[in-house]
Amino acid sequence: MSKTTLARYRRDLRPNGRNWPLLLAAFIITGGSAKTSTIIMLAVTLALRGYKVRVFDFDHQRSASHILCAMDELPAGHPTIWELMHGASLEECSVPARYVSVPANPEAATEDDPEAGKAQYETIEGLNIVPGSRDVKNFDTESAQDGMLLTWFRELCDAYDGDDDVWLLDLPASLSKLVVSALIPFQEEDEIVPPVLVTSKEETDLKATFEELAEMRKQQNQRSRTRKTEPTIRHILMCGTPTPGRPDAEGDLTVESMKTTYGEHFELHTVRWSGVIRKQHRLQAPVHAFGNRNAAPIEDYNKIATALGFVDLEPA
């Protein structure tokens, strides 16, 4: 498939007639990259385009859950992705994605009105999230004792009977058994989208990511000849690319190097450096909720969504 075709086709949301949605994951073997920012921006962009989207927060740091307010004011003991791994249903483990529209003001609370000053939220239509859990740090130990646990996500996919269009996975920065369990159901039509900060270190980490994914795929497919695991990379995001207002000679060198190394075989996308995207975590809101409509991240991720094949179902 040529790069031109990649940029223009419409994504098949149920490839090969399967029952579970298209799977997309942000993954690269490096910490502090733009994985969570990419998942949030793509999830909100696709929801605004009319798709029914669900985010799975696999990271014990739970940044995606924080930005989408999935941990705020939930009842004690509300199930998370950890309970989902251990047999709880997808619906009971999911919550609507929200953002803070009015920040909390504890000083406004009074004896007569203790609820005054609480944060106010707006729901993002069409977007749900399975909240993360610190307990996922125990997954590798548990799965070593119970090998069946490794296939929990494939079993979830096989049993799915809902109407979601796409599942987005925010993965930790190592190819642990937890991450392998998430990638086992991936078929060739699904996709890993690596966000690469434009530094020479992350360019090197991207190479390591390709190598480790190839080894993981080989090992998994030796175990199962009937169900192939095919996590595929077609698009690479070059995040934090320099702008005229924020020049960066090292970043420019990395961009040119990545074009030389990967440009012939992969679709490369620039995500311009922007201070506004760094506010998502602090404000507990995606850029769409507080940034200008022409903010660089919104423009760039709209282009990426189109290149990934998600045409706008609700054009203005």
C-alpha cells in the first residue's frame, strides 16, 4: 500500500468482519514521550468526528485517567482496568470521559452548602475510558503464576458485542507481559502509532521498539499458529518538532534523520511543539476544551486522524 493510499482511505472499523473494534495503541520503548498526549488528542478528535471511542489506560501512572477525569469522585472500589483483567465486565469498568469546566474552589464550601466550590465537569460525547490502576504493576508477577492471564485482552475482544468503533490503548514504555497481553489481539489492520519526541535518544529508542516488537511477534506466533499476532506500524509521529517561534537545531537534525531513515516506508507526521498541550494534565482537560480551534496540536492531530483513515462523520 502506498503512502498516498494510506492518506486517503477510509478505515475499516471491523476488519475481516470481526466483532471487536479497530485497535490503536500509542507505544514506544521510552519514558516521558508523548504517548498519553497522543491518545488523548486522537480520542477526542475521533469522538468529535462522530466515532464511538473507548480508551484503555494500561499505565500505572494513570495520566490518561487523570486528564479525562476518570478517577475523580468515583465511588470507593469502582472497578478499573485491573478488575477488567480479572473478569469484571467492560461496561462496569468504563466511565464517561469528562473534563474540568470549572476548577474546584474549596474556600467556597460552607456548612450550609458543603457542595459549593466543587469542580464542575463536561462530558465528552462518544468517549469512554477504562480507568487505570496502580495494581497493573503486579501483572507480570501474576501472569507468571497464571499463564492464562496473558490472554485476557484477546478474550475480551472475542466476547465483545457492543458498537464501539475504535479502542485506543495508552501503554507503558516497556514491552512487559502487560503490554504483550494488550498486543496479542492485534491483527495487521490494527496499528501501533509510536510518538517520538524529536531527540536523538528517542530516535534510537524507536529503532529498539521495532526490534523488540519483531521479537515479540515471532515468539507469540510460534505459540499459536491459528491466531497470529501482527502489531503493525505504518505511521510515526514526530512530536515536539521545532517552530519558527521555538527553533531547535537538535530537533531539526532529528527530523531530517528520521525522514532519511523512515520516510520511504512509513508515513511521518509532525506534531509541532506547543506549550498548550502541556497544560492538559494540570487543567484536567484536552486541548480541545481550552485551546483555540486553530491551536497547533488540534490542527496536527486532525491531520493525523485523517491520515489514519478516520474521515469526519460529522462535518461542519
